[in-house]
Amino acid sequence: MVRLFLARLKALTGEWEALRPLVADCTAPARLVLLHARLEPRLRMAVNGTQSPQQLRIAIREPNHSINRLNTRWAGFLLAVELAPVNASIAGYNRYYVLATEYPLLPALSLTP
């Protein structure tokens, strides 16, 4: 979803520098250039560019709202996950780890005469 927002924002602005007056962080356009280069987002439909500061502000806020929704849902999911079995496995492993590393495994006994 971030790719879609990023591609749409690039299509709306045309140039990342057009965002400079709209964002508080002056390094944001440079970071968006790097993110765009890494993710290489592609739009399936053409988006008309705009000079409207209001439309650009909305386009900037959309990813933040989407990411905040994802983080809220993820936090709710994590609270619902039962971690007791996992924690018990970790505790058991940690309990015998020192013994397993300090004592070499005994060679298998041969039962043949």
C-alpha cells in the first residue's frame, strides 16, 4: 500500500521538490526520492498532476493514516496472541543450553560384539 501512495504522490507532484513548502522536515523530499528508487512503485492508471497545496497535503497525510491504522490493528493482534507456550519453550531451551554446550555428546554405543 505504501508503494501505491508513493507512486501517486510522485505523479501528483511531478517533482519531489514541490513538497518542500508543505512539509516541516526539509530532508523529506530527499528521503522520498530514495524510497521511491528502492521501491520502484508503478501506477496502473494515470494520475493528473496538481499544483493545489490542499490536494498535495491530503496525498501526504494518506500514508500516515494508513500506517497508523495498520499499527493499531497489529498492536491489537499482538495483544490477542497467547505467548505462554512460546515463552515456556524459550525458558526450557535456556535452562539446558549451558549443559548442552559444556558436555560433548557421547558417541553412540555399538551393541555388536
